[in-house]
Amino acid sequence: MLMVSIGWMPQDGTNPQLTRIRIQEYGKDSVVMTFRADRTITQWQKPSLEGGIVVVRFPGVARSSAIAIDSSVTQLSSSVIRGILVERIRPKFVPVAAAARRDGPRDIVVVIRAAGTTPRPPDEKKSNDAWALDVIVLDPGHGGVDVGAISVNGAYEKNITLAIARLVRDKLKKAMPKTKVMLTRDSDTFIELYRRGQIANESGGKLFISIHCNSMPNKPHPANGCETYILRPGRNDDATRVAARENASVRFEQSQDRYAALSEDQLIVATMAQRSFVRLSEELARHIQKEVSASTGLKNRGVNQAGFFVLVGASMPNVLFETAFLSNSADAKLIESPSGQESVAQALVKAIQRYARTYSTLLDQ
Ligand SMILES: [Zn+2]
């Protein structure tokens, strides 16, 4: 069983307060806890293992009376024992190592690894290479005969997605010179949705980002902002609408039979096949939303989920990013302008770098 003891100071009215703890599982052998405070955390200690209990101490930090615990871990029970919050996470999880790092001024991330669940292969180097974030695949939505959505000004989604993907590639090459960046298309050509995931798999991709623009059926329309999707059955009408619009690209394909069977049930099976990296996809999606909305001022519509054909075949963490609404005049103006595309691309690079840091931390423990 994993038990985590979290130590903090009494409130004195001046110290920062922990407001949120986020607990996530990564695969079978890692649990990641993110501690967020209302202000900069200046002091935190390296977590220690004391009698099988992971101890995390925050000197100078108090606990907010309204601390929120946000957890994807199913077997979780929290209790406050003599002022110490003890989390019991997963009965078979025996912690062997814990490390902490800062992620921005207010977040401290603690990664805890378990023993015995999935032992590392003896060839450590090789195993790391297999996971290293060495190839990133960017997928500019639509292309050729499939123009995608058309903006209030008459601009085509296919051209905007390609322009942004190229900018991201060029910036990534500078920001992450060791990483190879691939585009599923680098010209105005039509590529089948299934083929895009295949291209990513064949090039050994470790991350797949499909770039799109949102749109409402009636223009102009007040709906605005950016949103990032992960592959899971649609949770609401809005998400289902977006997936239906993006999936409609298959009408340009020769053989549509391959998609016909992707009913809700089969989608659940497809998403189960992606279970091992859904957490990482979510992680990237959160970073994208945060960075893009901060740098462009686009409304943050959050991370959503739906069944996108283009994501089903990509065997790696993957997201579909809807940059902005072409049916909204202000959004369209921004996303059609070179400066708007530049800031979206810059934000995507930042999000990928943030993701890469989390990813390498998980591998290095
Ligand atoms: Zn699209």
C-alpha cells in the first residue's frame, strides 16, 4: 500500500497555503502528486521514505482549510490523522523511490515509484531510448480537397493548420534540437485520417498532435476559444459535435468502411488500447490549454474528450487541438493573422517542453 504523509505548518496568516493536491497514476509503477499553493512555494524538502511511508514536508507552507484533492486513483482514501493527511493509494503499491521538483512557482510535483509491479528491463539505456521523446509528429488537419472549416472571412482551416504546424516544427527544432519533428503533410494535400496515425507510428512517434480550427454551423457565432481533446467517448453534445465535424473528412476518402464500425462500444475498446498513455495525453492537453490561452488571450475552453478517427490509430500519447473558432469574428481575426499563428505556435512549443520535462522526470526516477 502506498501511504503518503504530508507535513505543513500551522497557518500564521502570512505563509502560502496548499490549495490543491492532484494525484495521478502513470502506468503501473508511478504515482505523481502535484501540490499547488496560492502563492510561490519557497521551501520544500526532498520527499523521504520512512517505514514504507512517503513523507513530503512543506516548511513554511500551511494547508488551506478548503484543500481540494483531485485524484484519478480509484483506491484512495484520505484521512487527517493528528494533523497529517495520509493518503492510502493502491494496496499493491510498494514505494521504493520518491523525488520532487518544482513546476512553476506554485506547483511542486512529487513522483513516487513502486517496486515489483513492472521491473525495468536490465538494459536501462535501451529501455529509456524506447521511451525517449525523440520523435514528435504534428498533424495539420485537412488538406487538398478537404478544406476543413471556412472562416467568417473566407479563410480555410487547412491553410491555417499547416501554417501553425510549420511554425511549431521550426520552433521545436531550435528548442529541442535532439528531437525529430515530423509533419503528416507539408503541402496542400489530402491525407486519409487513418493514414495520419499510421505515418506517426511508422516514424516512431512518441507524441502526436493533430491541429485544427473549430467552427459552428452558423456564422458569425459567439462561441469562441481554444480546446484540446483526448480520445475517449464523447462526454457532451458539444464534444460530439466537434468530433462529428472533424470525422466528416472521411467523406473525401475512397474507402470509408474502415471507420464504419467505430461505434460508441468500439470506441471504448479503442480507447482501452490507449489506456497506457491516456494520462500523458491528458497532461499534454492541460499544458496546451494553459499555455495557449495565456499567450493569446483566447478563451480557455478546457480539456475535453470525444471519439476522433484521426487519434484512434496513433499508438502514442495523442491530442487533437482546436485552436480557435473560425465562425467567431475575433477568434478568426487572431488565428488568421501571422502574429496570432506565431503566438499559438510559441505556446504549443512551451506546452510540449513542459510535457517533455514531466515525461523525462517520470523516466529518470
Ligand atoms: Zn478540422
